[in-house]
Amino acid sequence: MLPNRDPLVLAISLAALPLTQAHAQNASTAQLPTTVISASALAQSSTQMVSASDVLEGSQLLLQRQATLGDTVKNIPGVRGSSFGAGASRPVIRGMDGARVRVLSDGVGMLDASTLSADHAVTTEPLLLERIEVLKGPATLLYGGGAIGGVINLIDKKIPTQQPENGHQVDLEWQGNTVAKESTAIAGATLGLGDFALRVEGLKRDADPYRLAGHEDGSRSKKQTGSYNDTSTGTLGLSWIGDEGYLGVAYTRQANEYGLLAHEEGHCHTHGHGATLHWHCGSHGGGHSHDHDHDHGAPYIDMVQKRWDVRGEYNNPFAGFSLAKVRLAHTDYQHEEIEGQDVATRFDNRATDARLELTHEPLFGWRGTIGGQSNRRNFKASGEEAYVPATLTKNHAVFVLEEYQWNDLRYELGLRHEWQNIDVRKGTKPNRNHSGTSASIGAVWDFADDYNLGASFSRSQRLPEAEELYAFGPHAASRTIEQGNTQLDKETSHNIELTLRKHQGALTY
């Protein structure tokens, strides 16, 4: 088990951080800033939403940021991290993880392999994020019936949405800690170029294995095997920014090499066949190393992702609609799981996710958003321990979210239908087709000044992932035996949410 990190942080920022001045309108009342949830299709604040939501931004995010997403959000109520060492920690919401929690980059998927196993990293860099939004309950429906646990929406600065003040903005930061001799350097700049804005940012992290305390016999301290984490990330983004909207594109390359914990030093292999298949590991040192900076004798993951993002928004695009929003992402992802000098497994994932939302003007008192989403994923595992066949997954969806205000009550209705087909590219396992429909209904009652009460009911249907259908065999990095089931059907959940909020005053909840 890793010791708790207490990093010494030095941060230098040349960007103008927003300063909030307190204007005492009432000595007993604190006016809190309103945050609009980007992942809310109706651009609602966190106090207006039917279901629970949380936002990390500003100084709060600055204090919570860690090297992994799971460690960054683990202090939010109902959220923790599925830590698998210094390089991999995925969010767990209300006890659900993997494919039941969707991690988004400004509304579209991460398109990595993090849902396959706890040892696979989420391909984001928390230290480069501007805001993290956590959605639970019916609000997640628009991003897929599979988001039963919740949605984590990550807002970054890679595509500028407005011109920087004074024509430019520069960010410089360094942080480190002594327990792992970690050093992380961050640099970013946004430059206004007429109607265009250019964004350049990068990060470099070098963290050695954790040092452990000395033993009672006086022996010198050792290091935790497989606890190092080296990361480099670079982004180049360009936006056109007009009076009614923006359109931008960004390219990001991330490379990450990190060790895997819970591995004894020594050779591991499988025994048995079929249902009796299991792991057996020989030990030579109980999982501790001495002077190896990165200890490549232990298993580690070497990951590279290249990602393109296109984002745009336009006000009043045509009659009857007040906003059009488009999101498109394409990734070329691969990682290798390496033991010694041998590549045990290599994962390749080429995926595209596209999303269009149209917000319409009030119609018979109803205001809402309609849209569609399409996802294509070409996934392949290779190597001696490849436990998933090559597959092509196509997923398409349409959705609608509507709201109606009547006095102090606001009603909300949501509906999403998606269909999916998975083709097995190699092998004899059958192709599978699925479809599912998710729906929600809810209301918020502003029953008193600064208070509201929310209630909602949702029915969500999650379609199975290719790995859940076809996986079979040993997974060396996590020391597990994976076994899928080609007969799996859609997973249905029923959820009831009740919320009580007080959003102004000295005490809020």
C-alpha cells in the first residue's frame, strides 16, 4: 500500500486569476458565484439541475489536482478513485466504475482503453484542466444509457472560446514532492491573432518509485516496486472566434510510462484450463526494490495517444433554434504491457466520436435540446496474452431533453435511443447487435427563497462492451483471468433521485 503523498507545491502563474470582490449587500447573506454546467444541455447552473452535480474549478481544483483523474476527484461526495498505482486511477461513482461511468472531454468520449481494466490510465492530464463537472442521475442520460453511475465532464483550454485579455495569456507552473522525487513542469500560452486565437500548452512529469520508511532492524529505506510515473503531453489548438460563436481544432499527443503495483518480483504464469485457470507468481523480494530508479524488472505500461478535437458553437443558426453545438474527436491510441523486455499485450484503439446538439426556441412553453451522436471504435489486442479479439463497434444515438416552467415548478423530460453493432474481425465468435432506450422525468420546486427540492425517476439501458462479450484469457498486468459472455443483453437500471438544496447564505448544501 502506498504512503499518503504530501507534496510540496510551488506554483507560478502569469495568468490573471479571477478575483472576486465581496460586496456586502447584506451582512448576513453570502452571494455565491453561479457556475453553468457545460454538460447540461440546457445550460443550467448546478443549483437549477434536477439531480445532483458537483463542480471542481478555480482554487478548489488547484488544491485537489493530482497526477491522475481518480485521485483528483476522490474527495467529491459519492466519488472515489480506483487507484492502480501512480499512473492509473479511474473515477468510481456510487460504487460503479468501468463502462458504467463515462469520462468525457467537453461532451465527447476519451476514446482510450481505461474502461477495460483498472490498470489502464484515463488519457487526460488533470493539471491542464480548467474545470471538472460531475453529473449523477438523469442528467447523464444524454451521454449514453451506459452512464448508470455518472458522468465526469472535463473542461480544458486547448481550444480557445474567447479572445484572451490584452491579446495574450501565459501560464507557468512547477510542482514536486520529495517522497517520489517528482518534478512536474507546465507551460501554456494563448495568443490573439485578429479573429483567431492560438493555444499552445505542454506538461512534463518525472516521478520515481515511492520511497518507503526504514525498517526496525535499521536497514535503509526501500522503494515501492512499480510506483513510478513519467508523462509528457503537448497540445496545439486554433480557433476562429466571431460575434455569434466559434469554431476550433486542436491536436494533442500524450505519452505515459508507469509501473504496475501489486506485482511480486519474479516470474508469473498461469495454471489450469478453462474455469480452473489461475495465476501463480514466484517471489524474490516481496515487491520492494532498492536502487532502481524506474525498476523495469517489474511490469509496466508504455502508452501513446494522438488525438484530434473539433469544437464549435453558433448562436441563432437558423429559424426556431437559439444554439447549435458540435463536438468531434478522433484518437489513435496504443499501449503495451511489458514484463522485463517482453511485450505481453499490445492494445490498439482507433476511435471517432461525433455529437451535434440543437437548442430550440420555446414551443408551447417547452424549451429543450435535440441531438444525435455517433461513435466508431476499431479495437485490437495482440501478443501472447491477448485476451480480446479484434472488433469493430458502431454506436449511434438520438436524444431529446425538454423543460417546462410553471410558477415555482420546473419539469424536465428526457429520452435517448441508441443502437449498436459489434463485428468480430478475427475468430469464430458471433457478431452481436443491441439497442436500448433510456428515459427520465423530474421536477424542481423552488418552495422558498434560496431553497429548492428536486425529484426524478430514470430508466437507463446500457449496451454491453465488446470486452464483456468476447474476452477470455489471462490479463498479466492486473493478474486477472478475463471471461466474457456472448449471450449478454442490455443492462437495465431504475433510479430515483431526491435532492434538497440551500444555495445562498452562510450555510449552503
